[in-house]
Amino acid sequence: MSISNKIVIIATKNRGKSREIKEILKVDSVRYLDLNDLDFKDEIVEYGKSFEENALIKATSVFDRYGIPVIADDSGLEVDVLNGRPGVYSARYAGEYATDRENNELLLSELSKVPDIERKARFVCVAVFYYDRDRYAVETGEVEGYITHNPVGINGFGYDPIFYLPEFKKTMAELSSKEKNRISHRGQAFHRLKDHVIEYFNEK
């Protein structure tokens, strides 16, 4: 496969995440491919102890394979009453191959006796634009909210249906993609990262 210098790889196989990132990072003449487009079969083991470490593990793994700029992120949910869990284990909270539904069900069961006022949580995203060996930009986004008692809404993915935003009086899964991309943790991080992508290609 011929890969031009106007292509950036998004280091994910999660189609929902890839779609969100592509919408946010639209830049004229830059084409984004995710790992599904490249038929990337390798398993990337996220052994980092922080979101930034995991994002860099993903970015360097893909950059080492293809040698062109890579965008990667690690995102997760931190629940105060659970001392920040699930944190970096958000995607596999209920097990290595757990579905979104299984992760949500486990979290809700752990919070079943926790009152509304103590269900405070935040989504965190650390995004990396890795454009050359050990040369990269990092941006972070956070959004505060509360964990609901039941899933509400059909949009988004992950923990969106159980993450309530008081200012909108909706869960993340009830927001339109435009609304979500404007205010979400991932939206914040990638809107900031977009400036680095533009700067990189303007200098080429």
C-alpha cells in the first residue's frame, strides 16, 4: 500500500472513536486512516500506568511500523468514590475483551449503594500527535459529570450512556455528535491537537 506524506494514522480499531477523531481533525488535504484501514493485526499491549504513557505506547508502536505521523490517545473514566477507577483500565474494566455494556454494568453494580451526590466522575483524554522519532505533541481534555443509575441515550460509545452532564441535563449519549465533539474530553484534547497537525503540515 502506498502511503503519502499527507496521511496521518489514527492508532485505534474502535470505529466510534475513529469517527469522532476524524470529524474533529478535518484538515484540508490531510487524509486520516485508522488501524482497520491498514489491516493492522498486531496487538498493542497498554502497560502504562497513566493515560499519557498508554497513548505514547500506541503511537510509537504504529509509528515504528509505518514511519509516518500517528495520532493516538488514551481516554478513561475516573470515579471519585472508587479512588479514580476504572482509570487506565476503563476499556477492559470488566475483563480483557469486555463489551461497553459489560463495563457499564460492572461499574453501576459497584455504585449501586452510592448516593447521587457521591457519584461524581470525570472523563479524561490524553491525545498525542507523534510525527518523528521522539518528537510529539501532547494535549489533554477533561469533562466533569456524574454517574447515573441506569444507561440513558443511544449515541456515542463506552461509558457515554451512564455519564450525566448537569449543565446539559443529559447523558453524554444523549448529545448530538456536534455537541459532544465541542465539549467532551476527547473533543477538547483533539481540538487542541489539531493546531499541531496544521503546523506540522504547513512546515512541510
